[in-house]
Amino acid sequence: MNIILSEDNPKKDDYINLHQTTGWNAKGLYTYDQLYTAICNSWYSISIYENKQLIGYGRMISDGIYQTLICDVMVHPDYQNLGIGTKVMNSLLGKCNQAGIKWVQLFSAKGKFNFYEKLGFKNREVEAPGMSLFL
């Protein structure tokens, strides 16, 4: 497998094609223009290509000092279980290490807990749960 990693945001059409393989945004809460604007506003992102096809992507929102959130980690279904997701995560975590960030949070897609656990992530303690507000 000949893959290329890029810190540049993918082209919009490439991002849309990969995003559509995830089943996310099934309720159509956001347009693809909005989602693409969101990734372009990220603190850091990594795109992985094979033969110019976007096969993996991940991004972080951060203040660059101590608050960091990993989100939108995606691997094309044809490339899952081949180490692409690990490459995405290693790139994201490497950027955190480079910036001296010591506390990293993430949102995980359903059923992906074991993947992140293998990378050292743990559930938040019961005494310190995270919270969300859906508007």
C-alpha cells in the first residue's frame, strides 16, 4: 500500500465522498458546505491518501495549549483494519506532543471504543463525566 499523509485539508469533494461512507449526518443537520467549513477551521488535521483517493482523515479543535478535542476520525470502509486509523491518530497525538499538550479528549463513533482504548484512551471517571447539550 502506497499511502501519503498530508496536513493540508482535503479537497471538498474528497472530504464529502469519505464522510458519506460513515453514515454520520444521516439526519442532515448540517450541509456539506458547513461541514467542510468546520474542518477548515480546525487547529490541525491529517489526510491520508492512496493513489490520490482520500482514505483516512482526522482533525483536532484546540487552543494549542491544553484543551484539545479529537473529532471526525474517519477511515474508508475498504481500508479499515489496515492501520490507517492508527496512522491518523498517531499524527494527531504527535501534534499534541509537539505542542506540549498533555490532556486530549475525543468523541468516538459507536462501536469504536476498543480502537481508542488500544491507543491508551480511557473513559472519563464517573465522578467527572462529560456533558453535552444538543440545540
